[in-house]
Amino acid sequence: MDSVEKAAQTFRAAALSCTLHDLRSEDFQVAGIPGAEVSDTVYGTGMTDGPGREIYDEIMDGRDEDLCPMCRHTEVTELDHVLPKKAFPALCVTPDNLVGVCEFCNGKKGDITATDDRKVLLHPLFESAAREPWLKAEAVPGGAGVLRYFVTAPPRWEAVFADRVRYQFDFLKLGMRYSSKANHTLAGMRQHFADQLEASHAPGLRLHLESLAFSHRADDPNGWAGVAYSAWAADDAFCQGAFIRP
């Protein structure tokens, strides 16, 4: 259908220009057919359990990484529509609108259609915020290494894009999820850090943490692990042994 092809082209152009928030549901309807019917028939019986299953599997198998691109936290298990299929039925089988994600992110998104431009979730493959550092963390005072993660938008980001990143961070509970990962990592590294502190004192431990941070952030500048090591290295109390349990 010409309307579906045109919708796919419009979607791709918006994704490439980081303007998905400008798209409106009413412009992505299929004439004469309710959105729910289109998504259930075309996607549900046609792609998930029908002749289009090969495309579904290709998208799932063709991704570059195993971690969910929405949260960079959990393994990919499901295929998700970046823009909800019932609200944007003309995009229900558009490959660019389909991304492998984790169960948590897919379930949290559901069929929610944002009415506020600042609350439109990012397309993880087109509107990536990974080009420059934006994820930060700091040690909680008296928390023995517990971290609080937050977003610091680079100055060059447009206001709407920065708001979308902040909203997605909060909506997907990334601060809590990353802090949990960091706590688990610290539990396994605590003795190692204590040995480093004893052998080379606070300056040596700090250098060691900075080295670990550099290695992780070379791969992903906004990965929770690299940010965790940077935060621990920057905290004087941590480097002096605040992470050691009594």
C-alpha cells in the first residue's frame, strides 16, 4: 500500500533527524480500518504467527548486541514497536519501527502514546544519545559506595531532546536499575579494592579505579559500569576505604 510505504519513509526521516516527537498518530492511520484491527491482523497474525515471521526473526537475530538498547541493562528477549502499533497502525510492520528489547522495557512502554513531545521515548537505533557522555553518578554520603545515577545533558543538546533523555531515564527506572548493578559489582570487587588500598593507599586505589573507568568508557561512555568506576574514583571517602564493611 502506498500509504504504508509513505508512512515508513516519513518515520525513517524523522528518526534520522531525531524528530520522532513531531510525528502525530492521526497521520499514520490506515484508511477505513481501526488501528487495533490493523495491528492485530497485520502484525499479530501476519508477522508474529504468519508468513512475516521470517522478518520478525531476522530483526531479532540481526541486532549487534545482546543487551536491550533501551536500557543497556538487561538481555533482549522481545520485539518492540518504537511508536505503538495501535496508535500508529501504518507502522506496525515497518522494520525501522521494530527493535529487540528486554521484557522490562517492553512491558513498561506498553501501548502508551505520549501526548507531550518531551515524553516521546527515543528510538534506540536512530536517536542514540551515546555520542557523548551524559550519564553521571555520585557516591551517596555514608553509603559505603552506593551510587546515585543521574542525567547531565551536554550543552549542545536541543532542549526537547534533553528532556526526552531525562524522561526516558526516569520512566525506565534506569537510576535504580544501574545503582543495583553497581552495588552487585561492588560486592564482588570489595576485597579486591581493599587489597589495592592496602598495597598502594588511596592514590593508588584512585588510579586503579580511573583505569577501570577508562577501559569501560572507551567501549560505552554512558555505560553504568564505567560511570560507576568514575564516581568511586572521584569520591575521597571511597578511596580512603569507606566501602570496607566493619
